[in-house]
Amino acid sequence: MTARQTTDYASLLDEETWRFVERSDSFYPPDAVGLSIAEQRRAYDRMCRAFHNGYPDGIATEDIEVDAGSHNIPLRLYRSAASDDAKATIVYFHGGGFVLGGLESHDDVCAEICAGTGCDLISVEYRLAPENRHPAAFDDALDGYDWASRRRPLPLVLAGDSAGGNLAAAMAHAKRGRDNAPIGQVLIYPSLGGDRSKGSYVAHAEAPMLTLRDLAQSLEVRVGERRCERDPTLQPLADTDFSHLPPTVIVTAECDPLSSDGESYRDRIRQAGGRAVWIDEKGLVHGYLRARHTVKRAAESFAHIVSAIDALAGREWPYEVEAA
């Protein structure tokens, strides 16, 4: 087994980022590793509410439920004053390790992306584990995506963070070659199923905000007893075919065990002849979207993310050279 490296986060993270980490940690007790799922969700929801920054002017929302047969899938539609002239519709999947989160946890993030792009945005609340094991989240993401494609005759751009980045990529793989295939995807510090014996998985195994132990626990909760080693609906990097995927922008945090997934996914798409760029944001940690109003580095990265979504919505590719 590869030995874990010791990383000097005191030199990598600036004071603003440390304050964000400390504020995030303050919502959890010191023994948070032993919290029940219900207690984890309450703490996470409290944290998300505390970081909520409201809506930009001109944003309206509508909550919708999609009938999936045995259950309903909650969606939230965001519209801006510019939406009538939108080039595409964004489908967003929230993070939370497949255990936490929902429409409320990423509500203001989605509102700001909608405002920044002028596109309608549809946020999908998928079923969570352990009550609903894999492939429940994937199935709900698929149903939400299909509803979005039927709603309005506009192309779709996928976006999501962390677990939501996993689902966005899984949608891109599942939908390629279909009439409603996405025209682009922007993945924000996504969990894609990379090799945990090397790269950032080793260098940042004990990173602030997310550890290798956290990732292992999340996967265990999501799959239960099921064996899914080569299942691209669970881990997109497990796919054997990376051809015909849409133009892809992957944005990761340097101080995050998942950073190497962005590099690996970019390389696999490029090797298959596709367009992909990986942007590794220096000195940032997993979950930094919530820091976009308090940490300069996070604010700059969020601006890059919104610009990337906007560019892909217009079928533009502004990345002539390697961005990482």
C-alpha cells in the first residue's frame, strides 16, 4: 500500500481559505465521524443555510415534481430576465457525497449561475443513500435530464459539483449519440472513480474539507453490498470508451484528494479525440463554491466556472492551450 504524504497546508492555503475551512468545520462537533446519517444531514443543512447568499436581482424560481413511477423527483427551475434569449438550458446536479444535500443546499449557487449565463437552469434533487442505493441517484438524474430535454427545444449543458459532477459525467456518457445528447459539461471538483493509490489521493489524503476516508465511506454508503468496479454509471472513469463525449471543462481544487480525477478524465477524453480542459485551482479546497463571496481565489474560480458554462452554452471553445 502506498504511504500517505504529509502536505503543508499552512503554506498552500491563504488566510481567507483557512477562515472558510474553520467556519465550515464549526457546524460539526469534534467527533463528527461518528454522527448518524440524520445528524450529518442536519449539520450539513445548517451549514448550507448559513452560507446562503440570496439571489441576484431578476431571478425567479419554480419548484416542479417529475413523476418517476414509484416516486416523484423534485426539480427547481431558475429563470432570469434574459432566459427568453437563452442559447441552452443548464442541468445541474448538487454535491453532498450522495448522502447529503438537495435543492436547498446549492440554491444560491444555481441562482448565480442562471444570472451569470442568462440560461434557464434546472436543479435535480436525486434520491440519497443509504435509503436508496446505487443506481437510484443515477436513475433520478437520468429522469431529470430527460424531463429537461423535453421541456423546451434548447440544447442542454451539464454541470455539477462533487457527487453532482459524477452524475453530470455519467449523464454525458449515457446520452452520447442520442438526440438529446448534451452539448457540453462543466464538472466542479468531481468524484469520477480514479486510482486511489497515487496522485492527489495520496498527496491530499488528509486534506481539509475532504479526506480519503470520507470518500471511502461515501462509496460504501452509496453501493452497500453491491460490486460495481467497472460500472461507468457509478464511476465514469471506469468506462472503456471516451469517444464522442461533449466538450468538457473540469475544475478541481488543488488541496483535494479528487484533484487527479480531473486530470485523468481530461486525458481519457483527449486520447479519444475529444475536447477537454482541466483547471486545477491552486490553494483551494473541496467545497469552495460556498466560499465564492468570502475568498478571492474562490470568487475568481467561480467566475471561470460561470464563463465556461456560458461558453459551452454558445457552442464556443475558448481554450486554445492547456489551462492547468
